Amino acid sequence: ILYGRVFVLLKIHYTITSKNIFYITYTINLIFILKIVNFFLYKHVYNFVYIFY
């Protein structure tokens, strides 16, 4: 009974931590992607303005 309970607790803990790690990596990737997109957009807009002026 004790081993079963410990196993369940470990399983719950593992799922929670893996979920948190997933969310953390997801947010980091999202921020990274947004930074890259922002950089490219900024360069593109800058070139566009440069061409017009």
C-alpha cells in the first residue's frame, strides 16, 4: 500500500513538473520567436522607409 501511494505521488509530481517545464520552454521559445519576428519586421520596415525616402 505504501509503495503504491509513493508511486502515485511521484507520478503526480512528475506530471506537474513536466507540465511546468513544458510551459517554461514554450514561453521561452515564444519570446525568442517574437524577438526574431520583431527584428525582421524592424529591418524590413527600415528598408521600406529607406527606399521611400
